[in-house]
Amino acid sequence: MTTALVTGSAGFIGMHLCRRLRADGIRVIGLDAMTDYYDVTLKRRRHAMLLQDPGFRAIEGRVESPGLLQGLMADARPDIVVHLAAQAGVRYSLENPRSYLESNITGTFELLEAARAHPPRHMLLASTSSVFGANTDMPYAETDRADHQMSFYAATKKATEAMAHSYAHLHDLPTTMFRFFTVYGPWGRPDMALFRFVEAILAGRPIDVYNHGRMARDFTYVDDLVEGIRRLIDAVPARTLDGAVPEGDSLSPVAPFRVVNIGNSRAVPLDDFIAAIETALGRPAIRNMMDMQQGDVPATWADAGLLHRLTGYVPSTDLPTGVAAFVAWYRDYYGR
């Protein structure tokens, strides 16, 4: 039986991915630190759901802990590794940058060292659309320059891409970095806009609308993201023999390494996003217009053509459907 190690398994994306892998009969080992960046109860309930399946095993620990991943991978010898564990959030990186250094940089280093000693068939690491930073040439393609990150969070994720490439080159580790774009859906993170907006609107409080609403995001429904990851697991990058790379492919000329966007390929204005929430809730939002927050970007928009060429898959869940699914989950979970 195929075995997958998923770090950040009690996270929003991690839980959904573990369920998807188990549906395909893949044995899953989930590692999560249960940090208190947001409600730990929510994380534990996600793990509790996964633990109802005997094919899922949970381990609690920090990816940056020296030797933890070495021991885990030596014992389990996973065929697939999906590295989702990270300190997330652009805004929090202004308050506590050290947590990003420790979790994102040191944690990824520990994983790469463990993979060097115990190579999986394919290693997939989460990056983010935030690495495109000040790039205004949209839609973002994987081959576009991503040199001017706007937040320390984005800088740490771009650093992990470079770190993973070097290990792929030096140790012939097949590696895919996937850049995701504003993921939302049931069991989402409380620090994300959808969760905060729904909570505030139901409580009759104003919502903070940054850059006076002149924002756009490529909102990607979590099931679409997970389907993209699942299909990429089977799209294992191989080292080229002559250094030639097909046009539009982000495959490295010197390593079995590739970067792939997973997005909905639509830049949705923030006003349309809020309108979808108002429709799903059946009540209006009170808007508190604010200036752009430091480290943020006005828009994101994915070119997901490479994902389609590699896997035949294109994310397609429309925003009203995805928002309605989240609202239904939120009302059920919180009894509201």
C-alpha cells in the first residue's frame, strides 16, 4: 500500500487532503504541531475526524524539531511527502517574523534533510501566490519572475522554493512546489477573510475592507486545490537529459523540480466576494473602508495552464457555490 506523509495534517488544507488520499486507499501519516496561531480546538476536531479512519495515523510535533522528521521518515519510509506545515498569514508576519523563520525555513530544512536520507518517490511542498509580490503582469505564470516579495511570509516561502530546488539538484529528489491562490471552503482558517467576514456579519459588526475595496483575488475552493495536489502526486518531475525544457514549463533544466500554480484562473473583485457572502447569509455587510495593509498586494490571478497540461485538470468551482458551502458549514459548526 502506498504511504503518504502529510505535514500540517490538522490544518485547513491538510485535513481535506488527508481525506482525499484516504479515499484513494493511500495510507496517511499526519504530522501537526497544534500551534495556537488560531483556535486549537478546530485543529483537534479536524484530526478527530481523520482518526475515525484506521488508515490515518496522527503524530503531534513541530517540523522544525531537530531529528523529528528524520526519525519519522526512517520508520515510515513514505512513498509520497506533502509538506503543508508552515506559519501562514501575511499580516501576522509583521508581528512575529521569527515564527516564520523557524517553521517555514528551519522546518523545510529538516524535511529536506530527512528526504535526502530517506528519499520518497515524490515530494510536494506548498508555496503561495504571495511569492509573486510586486509583479503586476497577470495572470501569474510559473515562469514569470518572482523576485520582489512584499512580506516576510512570502520571502520565507520563496526561500523554501530555492532550498527545495538545490536539494532536488544535489540529491536527485523529484520535487513539485505548488503555489496556491486564496484558498477557501468548509473547515477554513479563522484568520482568513471569508471566516472573519461571515463571523462579523452574523454578529452585526462591520467588516474591514482594505484598499477601500480596490482588491481582487483568485479565490480557489479547497476541493479544487486538493484535487490539483492529488493529480500532481502522479505527475512526477524528471531530470532532463539535455537541459531542454518545453516552452511554458517550469521544469528545472538541472533538477527533477517543477513549480505549479493551482488557482481558479479568475481575478474576483473584493466587492463581488462580499456580495456572494451577503447572498449566502441573507443579510448585508457593514463596510469599514480602510487603507491597504502593509505587505499586502492589490490583486492575484493564476495562469493554471501548466496544471492542466500536466494533469488534465482545471479548478472550476464558482465563487457563489463555494461561499455557500462554507456558510452552510459555519452555521452547522457554530449553531448559528
